[in-house]
Amino acid sequence: MTHLSVEMLAADATEPITSAGHAQLGIAVLAGIAVIVLLITKFKLHAFLSLIIGSLVLGAVAGAPLDKAITSFSSGLGSTVAGTGILIALGAILGKLLADSGGADQIVDTILAKASGRVMPWAMVLIAGIVGLPIFFEVGIVLLIPVVLLVVKRGNFSLMRIGIPALAGLSVMHGLIPPHPGPLAAIDALHANLGVTLALGVVVAIPTAIVAGPLFSRYAARWVDIRPPEKMIPERASGELDKRPGFGITVATVLLPVVMMLAKALVDVVVDDKGTTVQRVFDVVGSPLIALLTAVIVGMFTLGRSAGFTKGRIATTVEKSLAPIAGVLLIVGAGGGFKQTLVDAGVGQMILELSKDWNISTLLLAWLIAVAIRLATGSATVATISAAGLVAPLTADMSTTHTALLVLAVGAGSLFFSHVNDAGFWMVKEYFGMNVGQTIKTWSLMETLISVVGIVCVLLLSLVL
């Protein structure tokens, strides 16, 4: 249904809303992005409002009638929220159930109890990968950083040796793996197969997280040797352990939607006859909406009821999970509106025409565009959505596999060099008690490593698939 609505919008927007030439369009894009960056960084305006104003500036500089620019932005916002909004909400509910029930703590404690000192960085990247699967990056930081600080204090570890792997695991999930907002929006914009993208995303994510996490943390620990700030180290109560859901059932609940979506991808590959009953069943079972909805309903019992939650407490948890994502939904939607304004102004077509004679891989081009928008705006999600919209025309002759790799190329680019215009930069700085220079030498370099290793893995896969 989502793809149908996007295709109808695309069909309506075949005629650009402006007759501007390539030079004017290029200036319009730079002006729109510059306004967004200026409003977010200099005037501290919320990204949602900044994206609206930047989209209107883009349309005005490109010479588009104001009413058409507004229509483009509104349709892009609507289709993006329709395609990803409900999935973001379901992911938030599952994440809140995982956190409130103690399921996340159970995963953490079980793995840490079995990990010795030498394998602790590897244990942290594994924990972050599992816990970060259904949880937004910011929520994952809030959830895991106190655990990191506790492990560092009790085990007398280097803060960077433990902290960097945890951050790498969370960040890789955020940039490459659905149901996170950026990858979902890119899948929607590029009409990629979700199951194939998820499967290839896992293949790319594992080596990327290893290089940027446990391996890089060795060097980060030498460059920045600090103790965790005492005021940030929590005192964890031990009395709640009896009411936590079990480790096995918690992990099974978290991985349930992933397994369902991968099953659909597998059936698509194995079953030759399209439209068979088996394939239709798995098309439903493996759709992200049904997969996440199933996980949420199952989680109410396996996580909520196992933790002793009453029906009222489960209802309260669900209600509280939705309020914090309002800002995320609005930013994602406005990013989709900005993307649609770019597309309707003819910027995507311009890139298609200009890149025809370039001797550069489409995957690398998509990565570079995402990198530029990430550096300018500081938002991985905005970079992913905008870059996906710009390179969408390039998918016309692409196979299912390469379209999925294009999503991952955009996702990898969206993580490049987090710096002072990224909220995540300041969160990490404050939690770890670092100064700006130390944060750049650790967090910013780690993000850059994820981006570079990610695109290298994507390019290598494109050679063999």
C-alpha cells in the first residue's frame, strides 16, 4: 500500500515544478541546505521547523511557484509518515517494553556474567547490537551508557575500551538496519526489498561494528585515557532481578520481527512461481507492519507479563513510549518533505543527467551525497531521507540486490563524522565527561570508521552479487 501511494505521487510529479537550469538548481540545493544548517546550528531552531523553511527557500531559489513548493513538501511529508510513521511507533513500543520490563538489563547482565576481561569489548558490541535492534539510537544511549560506566568502574576497565564498542553497536544498527527510521525511509523511497536489505544490512553491519568497535577502541583508549564521571555512574538496585523476563525469551522477542522479515526474503528467493499461496502468506507475515505488530503483541506477554506488569501497567508503558517519538516523527516527515521538494524541483533528474558521464559507481555517488548532507545538517536520518530521494532515479535499471545495497550505501554515508551540529555528539561528550577535542578523537572518528568500512563492504558485495 505504501509503495503504491509513493508511486502515485511520483507519477504526479513527473513534470518538475520549476524550469530552472542545472546551475540554478544547484544553487537552490546549496541555499536550502545552508538555511537548514544555519537555523539548526546558529539559531538553535528545531529541525522540523528548519526543514520546512529550508524546503521553501529551496523552492523559491529554484523559481518554483510557492503553492507548488508547499504541495511538494506536504505530499512528501505525508507519504514518508505513511510509509514509516507506524513502524517507528511500533518500534518505540517494543523498545519501551524491553527497557521497562528489565529485559534489556537481563540481556546485559547475562552476557556480562559470562564475559571475562579480554572479551568484554566484544561482549559490549554484542549487547549493543541486540538491544539496539528495536530501539532508537538516543534511547539506546540512555539505556546502555549507565551500564558501560558501571562495568568500567567495577571491572577497572578503560572507559574507551568498553564505551566505544557499545556506541559502535548502537550506531551501526541506527544507520543500516531496519526498523530504524533512516533505513526504513530509504527503503520506502528507493522501493527496495525490506527483507533483502535487512539480510545484506546484517552482513555489512557485523564487520563494520567489529572494526569500529572492539578493534578501534584499542587506539581510542590510548588517545583518550579518562575515568568515567562519578555523577553519571548509577546505583543499580538488585531487588528487581526476580521479576525480569528470562534471557532466552527476551532475545527471542527482540529477534522475532527480524526472523519474520528474513523469512519473507528467503521465500522470495527460493519460490520461483510468483503469486503462489506460500508466497502470499509470507508477503503478509514478513511485511514490516505485521512483523513489528506481532513482536509488540508477543512482547506484552513475554516481557510485560513476565515482569509482573498488570494490564494497566502495560497500557501505561505503551502510552509513554509514544510521546517521546513525536519529535522523531516530525523530523522524519519534514525530511521526507524536503526530499520531495528536491525531487519535484528536478534535482534528482539533474543528478541522473550529470552523473551519466561520470566514471563513478552509483553506490559511491549515493554515499558521497549522504556524507555531504550529514556533514551539513548533523542528522543521520535527514541525510538518509534526502540522499535516498536524490538518487531514486538511478534505481530504474537496478536489480533487487543492488537497490538494497544502495539503501545501505546511503545509510553508511549518513553516519560520517558526527560533529558539533549533531545531538549525539553532545550526548556522548556529557555522558563520558570528555571535552570537545576528546569527543572528536573518539566518537567522531568512530562514526567516520563506520561510514567508510560500511561503504567498502557495500562495494565489495556489489562485485559478487
